[in-house]
Amino acid sequence: MRAWSVVRPGPVEEDGLRLVKKPVPVPGEDELLVRVRACGVCRTDLHVAEGDLPVRRPGVTPGHEVVGVVTAAGSAVRGFAAGDRVGVAWLRRTDGTCAHCRRGAENLCPASRYTGWDADGGYAEYTTVPAAFAHRLPEGLDDVAAAPLLCAGIIGHRALRRSALPPGGRLGLYGFGGSAHLCAQVALAEGATVHVMTRGAAARRLALELGAASAQDAYAVPPQPLDSAILFAPAGELVPLALRALDRGGTLAIAGIHLSDIPPLRYESELFYEKQVRSVTSNTRADAREFLALAARYGVRATTHAYPPARARQALRDLKAGRFDGAAVLVDEGC
Ligand SMILES: [Zn+2]
Ligand SMILES: [Zn+2]
């Protein structure tokens, strides 16, 4: 089969990411073999291709927002059959036995493994996934629309829940990219008042179109105090601003994997009155199930740009250069 391979991690403008021939993978006994129909292009794929993330599997095939169809299953798999449509996401395996897994926090499992980093992902004709980590996709979502929900959507959703937004509450979103614009749609559908603080004029326009009550510059003060805020921008200097924007008892969730240094906090104005700061790490399968169901119910939609799979490297170059809004999706028209 044709598959992209990180032959030599480095800038995607060069040719370390190559389209190669690989054998069709053989699913392990608890795994599904999946014919890939669509695969979203996530910024993490860029980090894998460029070597920002350490190499965990030499020559890995990136891609962890996969929508495809089951074509075969290992001998121990129950509950899936050939022809079933499934989603394959970032979280690939956990040990299921550590203290975190046992209390329902498998996102914190020290033994966790990831699709398109520890194992070959969806920039290929076929991929595999442990059946226990494959997601069933609601009928109402087509392949291309569903793909970006599998990483950006799920992570944004966990961030929303970590922000402890009360019903009908006031939510501030700092940064408004792929994850934020999906999470905003759920919050709005559930009756929240949403204020967006972000740099780009196009992103502010999109926020207002989706129903945000206000949209202003990244460093602006929202027009009312917030019950909850989520920091999507990887900018630590926004943490004190976001904390000052919270009402008493409010919660700030920090959604990113990376954040620049947070400046010193002023206790009286930024933390007192029981304000809380929380980080967000990966996601659990329960987060994914909840979000995918809500996305179908509320009609959550990502802005997508289709690329043929043979142009995956160009899609990553365009992502890096900011040449499109929304999410790129590799779409295999031939299957
Ligand atoms: Zn564990
Ligand atoms: Zn991702």
C-alpha cells in the first residue's frame, strides 16, 4: 500500500516525509484493520514529521484523525464486523491497570501509546487500531466532517469540561483555532454565553457567526466577568489576564500541550476568591464518546479543506504556513 513515512524528521519543506510502499498491516489479535477513507491533518502530525516530538517508531506513518471502514479483525475482537465505520484517534492504548486508569483517568496513564507516533497512523491506505480504542461514529457525520472532530474536537471538549462551566454560564475563549471553534459550538448549544479573545480578524468574524456574544483582541477585557475560561493560545502571558477576567470562584483551563512561561501571579487580583487554574492532558475514551454524540446532536461542524492523500506533505506545509483556516483533511476519493 501507499503510506507516508517519516524517513528523516525535519522541516516539512524538505523531503524527510516520504510517500513509500509499505505492506498492508496485519492486525494484532485485539486489533482491527481499517481501510482509511479520510484523515485529518493535525498540528501534532507536523511535530512528529519535524522531530519536535522524539522519535518513538522510526519511519512512522503519521495521522490520528482517521475515519475508515473495518476490513478485517484479530481473533480476539468482539463487537466489530467488516464494513463497520470507525474513527481512530490519538489515544491508542493504555495499560488499564495503573491507579490512573482504575479511577477513570486513563488520559494520565504513564504507559499510554499514541496513533501516528508509537504506531503507524492514517496517512496511508490502511491502518490498524486496538478494537477497544476504536470509536463508533454517529450516522449524521460524514467522513470528512468527522475527521477533525477526532482530535481537535475531543481535546476541546475535555477542556470545556475541565473549565467547569456552570449551566447557562459565561465562558471566555482565549485563542480561536480548530479546537476552540468546535468547543464553542457545544458550549453555545448548551446555552452558554461565549466571549472570544483572539488576534485574527477572520477568527473573530467566525466566532460571531457561530453565535459568540462578543469577539475582541487577545489581550482585551471581556465585556462581563467570566464563570470559566479556556486558554487555547500557547501564550503563558495570557494566564494572569484570563484569571483577572474570572468572576469569584471561576475556573481557567489551559488546553495546550505547550505553553510559554507564565509570569508571576498576583495573589489578590488573580487567585484569591477561590479562582482555579487547571491543565488539560490528552483525553479519555469517555470524553471521545461524549463529544462525538454531542457533535452529532448539535450539528457541530468543522471548516474543512480536502487534499488527496498523495498531497499530505503539501497539506502539512500549508498548515505550517497558515495558508488555510479550519482543518485540512486527506480524502481518499477512490474508496
Ligand atoms: Zn494506566
Ligand atoms: Zn491531534
